[in-house]
Amino acid sequence: LQPNAGSQGEFAGLLAIRAYHRSRGDLQRTVCLIPSSAHGTNAASAVMAGMEVVVVSCDTHGNVDLADLTSKCEKVGDRLAALMITYPSTHGVFEAAVGEICDVVHRHGGQVYVDGANLNALVGLAKPGQFGADVSHLNLHKTFCIPHGGGGPGVGPVAVRAHLAPFLPGDPLATQPSAVGAVSAARFGSAGILPISWTYIRLMGGDGLRRATQQAIANANYVSRRLADHFPTLYSGNESLVAHECILDLRDITRRTGVSVDDVAKRLMDYGFHAPTMSFPVGGTLMVEPTESESLAELDRFCDAMIAIRGEIARVESGEWSADESPLRHAPHTVEDTIGEWQRPYDRQLALFPLPHLRSRGYFPPVSRIDAAHGDRNLVCSCEPLEALATARYG
């Protein structure tokens, strides 16, 4: 329970793997294989744990390329320490060959770290230990109900097989240091927030947790299928199904019209939505993860917004508007935008109320489009200098 975040759980698990190899005299085992679809914290955690990162390719279906994995294991040889794999993957698919992937790594002397970021698609349905995981962390903020964001506190508990248990983080106040020491100043990390997860688990029970997992998967597939004719899903598994999230591919739309994923994300604000994850894990895409907590009505509201936005893109494609003159490029629209002089080729109604229900449930963003590239390149506030704010009265 000690790690204070999922990323810190990764770090703790990799430290345990390194300590395990050292205890066996395998000091040279310092290479960590990480699929190209992995979250950025995986590579960062591996480097912090003193490992060398080697990237494994994914195939056209979003799965780990088994041939490339085998080749990398053979090339690395006795330097292989671990494979970090997210299951289901960040591409939103269940790795069909996950058992074989784990077997390949074990045959070459490595350990398998399963990133538990997507446990929301597994609880009550599968056990990571049964398909070959040696260590895994759980993201309590996503699967077990604690708040997410806002600076924390977070919790990233780590679970291991028996052979790795002696190498878990120790008590920071212990007189006898453990194999890897502590990763937090407190023995049980952010213990004050754990009752939230405990209460959630107790109230849900096994059947309730399983139902939540099934609902999360069903919701993601509903969104994927409903938007299939408008925004294709990039990766899918058997029978064109996804796991708990789907990646909507906008790259062809961008090539044909100039309308970017940023434009769609900004326009979603006019429809009352914070945008899904943009351009991760694949550039030019939106990753939608509705979870189990959204109702069918809310899923339909989101899909209706996306379909309406696709209709606006079609008007760009037909030549009615250029991309630069479209409501997508000018989004989000503030009230101040629309009460002044209007010289755009689309009307104010479309800007503020693109769907009828928004007249009574509309959201008006307080800030219009900003220069994102400038903000990314200039990390210092661009406010006026303090002297410019001085009043005449005080000189």
C-alpha cells in the first residue's frame, strides 16, 4: 500500500524485480522491454529504477508484436530483467496472446510487470497472475473510486508473486532496512484515502464489481459501434470489439479537410464536453474511455455531439466553409464572441447552440481559442509586466 501513485507503484515493482535479480547474482539483468503503446510513465519508472529501456513494436491490430518481442528477448539475452505490459492495452484491446507473451519473457529469464492502469476492464473477470504476471500495481483512482487529479493524494498498491514479496518497499521507520528501502515517507502511503476504496469494494461486493467491469466494457463498445460510420475505431480485437476504451481515428479526416483533433476537442466544449484524451497513444486520435459510471443517456449525448461535429466537418469537406472559417477552428465560442460584431460565414446560433437541447443545458466556455503552440513553447506567464498594472493614483 505504500506507493503514493500508480507511477510510484511501477517504480516499486521494478525495484523489487531488480533486487530479485541481484539476489540471484544476475547483476547484468537491467533491460526492461516496453511496448510502443505503453504509457510514458512506464519508461520513466524503468529509467528511475536503473534499467535500460528497449521498445517492442505493436502489430497492425494494436497488439504486442510477438515476433518482435521474441527477437528482442533473444538479442538482449541474459541482460533481460523485465517486460512491462498494460493489459488490456492502451490501444483499447485485450492482448489475445498475453499468456504466450509472458511465457516468452519467462523462458528468457525475465519477470513480467502488468501495469494495472486498465484493471477497470478485468475486475471480477480475470486474474493477472493466471496469465503470467509476476507483479502488478492497481490504480485506485480509476478502478476503486478514489478522486483523480487535483494534486492527489494518490495510491498505487503493488501485488507480487511470493518470490518477489521479500523485495517490496520496507517500513521507512524500521531499524533494519529492507532490500529496496521505502518509496514513501509513510509506511502505508496515503492511508487516509484507503477507506474510500475499502467502502466501495464492500458495498459493491464481488457481483457488483464484476457488473461494473462488464458495464465499462459495454459502454466503450457502444460508443465505438455508434460512431463507427463517422469516426472509425483504430484498433479492435475479436469480432471488432474493444476493451474498456476506444481510439477514434481522425487522421484521414485531417488529411482530407485540414480539421485537426484539436479542432474537434475544442468544438466539443461548445457541446458541453471536456475532450477525451487527445493524440495518445496515437497522434491525431481521440481515446474515449466512458467507464461504467456513465448512463446510456449521457453516452448518447456524447455520441450525438460527435456526430453533429462530423456533420460540420462534412460542410468543410464540401467546400461550404474553409477549415479556417469553420466553427471548429474558432471553437470554443464564448458569450463575448457572439455579442459583438459577427463576420463569420456561419451564424451565431450554430456557434452557441449547435444542438437544440443546448439552449437549456448549454455551457459557455469563459476563454476562446488560445495559441497552444505558443503556450507549449513559452512556459513563463505572458501577462503584462507589473508596472503596467500600476494605477495613476499611486504613480
